[in-house]
Amino acid sequence: MSKHETPLTRWYHNQIGGSLIEEFRAVHRTAHQSHRDIDGLILHDNSNRIVPRTEFDPAEIQGKPVTIIQTKASRLGMYLAGQTLFSVELLKPFRPRTITSIALCTKDDATIRPLLEAHANCKVDIAPPEAASF
């Protein structure tokens, strides 16, 4: 968790509700790969809660709509765009009903945004300044 990015992720979660799993481990480390965490994973249900990663059963994702949040407390860039795009693929083995992947940042980029949003599941959201203190 990041002191600059966690408040933004929590602000976004507060806007849409559901169960937020912070730093969701999409891929586990092995001898041949690093682990891959998603900054925030929202399971769309009737709650508005933060679920500790250690208390969340990934089997709950199957058949449910989810939102991925990849967060940077800076301008939208190639790194964040790549995380947002590839996170969709990393989550597919969990078999959610639908996946929306959000690049959450504090400043837009006129070149990168349309390239990312050309992918059906990917969107950009710009957090307002007050989100940093959420």
C-alpha cells in the first residue's frame, strides 16, 4: 500500500461501492515469475467495505462483475496504461462475469488516454485533489 495511492484507490471505491480488496494478488511468485498485485479490486455486491486480502477468497470472483483499479498519484503514462490493460488478462483465470479496468491518476494525458480507452474494458478516471486526503 502506498501513502499517496491508497487514498485515491479508497476514494474511487467510495464513489462506486462494493467490496474493495486492496493489493489483490493476481499472480503468485514462482521460480519463473514475480508476483503481480492489483492496487484495488472491487467485487460488485451490496456492501461498501474494505476486505483484507488475507480474508478474501478469490473463488468469490467467479461469475461476478468486478472493477480493477490501478492507481498512480501522477499523470497517466505508459506504465499505468500497461498495468491497466494487462490486469484484465491477469484476472480472466478467476472467471469474473465482467471486468472493467480503471487507470486512476491525478492528471490526464491526451495521447495515452485514447490509446488505452480503445480497449473495451479499459477506462481512465482522474481523481480530484481532495481524493488525496481521503
